[in-house]
Amino acid sequence: MSTKEPFALKWGILSCGNISTTFTKDLLLDRGASQPTDIQHIVTAAATSNSLSRAQTFLTTVKAPSSAIAYGSYAELIADKDVEIIYIGTPHSHHYQHARACLEAGKHVLCEKAFTVNAEQTKELVKIARAKGLFLMEAVWTRWIPLVREVVGLVRSGKIGDVWRVIADLSFQAPMRELGNGNRLFNMDLAGGAMLDIGIYSITWVFLILYHALPVEERRKPVVASSITRFETGSDEACSIIMNFLPKGTHGVAMSHLRVSDNPDNKHTAGPAVRIQGTEGEIQVYGPSFRPERYNIIPVEDNKTGLEFADVTQEVQGRGMYWQADEAARCIRDGKQESEDMSWEESIVIMEVMDEVRRQGDMVYPDNIESLEYPISELF
């Protein structure tokens, strides 16, 4: 039995909203028999932009250790010498400014999706991380859920033959009037809209199968055709994207909507959220597509490979956001600046796809959040 001490990573949490609460609770979750023995996560500090009391309440809510420090400003958190990596859970509009501040201060960064508002901002962050020898990763947590990794492995193994099409949907009926136009889903100043918030999960499934599952040398940025419907604030309330991955010509369809649901009765009667269609069969993944716990394999009627029907269920403990933190810790331990599972290059290509969708839909966010200018004081 190994007696080697686990690699301990000291986390700072930048912002104390809902997503940061969920992430931090998962970070501290006792996973029982599945708890990793090679790494350890330590919540060292957390900060809000302007309220020490809210940061203190956050640390109490997530049951952080008594040694964790609360800060009433992001600058104090970023300056904390004990913090090694910072998780950024602010709105998309602020990601570039906050991630850059962390990197400039020599901190590793795990930044919520969508990584930034546009691809140029992501490229700038990558450039800084590379120059400073720091780890940087977009927190697309779905990629590390074991069921998702299992599905990608099945595709890579050729289990369902050559895959030619992926259809993915993540939609829900948002209570628009109750939420109000200032809600982050609709607020252009916060880079609101269906695509950056939930559509990225549909895009992620397309990329996992038609891009990431391929050998690196065969990956190509897709040709994009898209349509968006705008909410009264100017943000997208519906987004449909067709991606053509040349030269093979595989198709990915990624959909998101804030007026209808992909699972209207919340019983999956409407069927799978993701369909992966190959020449020997189809894999159907049941939603929500960001946290799936079930998939089916359906063979074609005359398949020649012996493929059989399968119905697979894998429950996720907690929310399931800890696996991405495990990946970050192992990468940092091993001296890696990026993860092979969510590489800088793939994050950039996905941002470029979303840039093109916005270009086709003539959807431009305010100059201050599209800008590479740094720092912009009102975003801190």
C-alpha cells in the first residue's frame, strides 16, 4: 500500500453565487469509496465583489473549513499568497477580466463556461497562461462525468460504426416575466442568452463526438449555419446550429431554447436529449445533457457486428462538478498547463463557432465586455 501523501491544491472561490456554491459543495463532498486518494482539495478563501458578510455566509453554507478566509473584494482574494488556483463563477461578461487578473497575479485558473464572451478574449488568456507557465481550463464539467466519458469511448472504439450525425438539445421553459429582463439569462450587459448559458452544452456534445473523439490531426473547425430568435432585450432566447465537419461531412445539430423544454414532463417521455447516429447503431443519451445518468445503445436492424441493445444507468453523486476539479489538480501536480480533455485549442474553436453564430444573427454585446482592454474597473 502506498503511503505517499496526496497532492493538496489550495482553492480560492471568486464570486459566491449559485454556481460557485454548487461547485464548492462538490469540491468538499465526501465521496466515500470513490474519494480520490492521490489528490486533495482545500478551500482556502472565497470572495464577493463588495460584501464581506456574503463571503462569510458563503463559507458557512458550503461548510468550508474554519481556516478558510472570507474577503469582501476580488482583489484581496487574488492577492492571497496561500491561494494556488482560483475558480471563477461570475457571469460570462466578466470572465475575461477576472481570469486575466488571476493569471497576471500568478494564479492557476478554472473558469466557468462559456470561457469568455468571444474567441479573441480566450486567445489572450491562453497567451498569458502560456507565457507565465500557469494552468488554465474552461470548466465544462460535463466532459468528466464517467457516463459521458464512457459514451465517447464507445464512439472511439467503433462500437456503433462510423458516426455521421449528432443531434443535441438543452432547452427549458424559463419563467421570463418572473425573472425579469435584468436576469443574467436575458441581460446583454452580462452576455446573456440561451447559447452561452445552456447552448454550450449542446455544442459540447457535438464536439465531443465529431471533434474530440477524433485523432488530433483529423480535427477540423466546422462550417456553421445557424438561426437565432432574439428576446426583447436583444439576447438570444432560441438558438439552432448546424455544424458541418469537413472533409468527411459529418453533421452536428446543437439546439437551445428558453420557451420550450427538451423534457417537458420531466419524465423523459419525449425521448433522449442527445442522439449519436452511426452506421451500426445509435447511442441515445437521456437528459439533462449537462448531467446525464442514462444512455441506450440501439443497433441497426441488420448490423453485422453483433451489437446488442443496452440500457445503461450510472448515478452521479452530488452534482458531479468535482471531477473537473480532480482533473485540474492532477494537471497542476503533473506540471501540465492544459488538460487534454478540454484543451485550449478546443475551447478556442468552440468560441469561434459561437462567434460565428452571433455574427450570423447580428448579435453583438456591449463594447466593454467584447473588449480586450484590461483592466476595466466597472467589471470588478
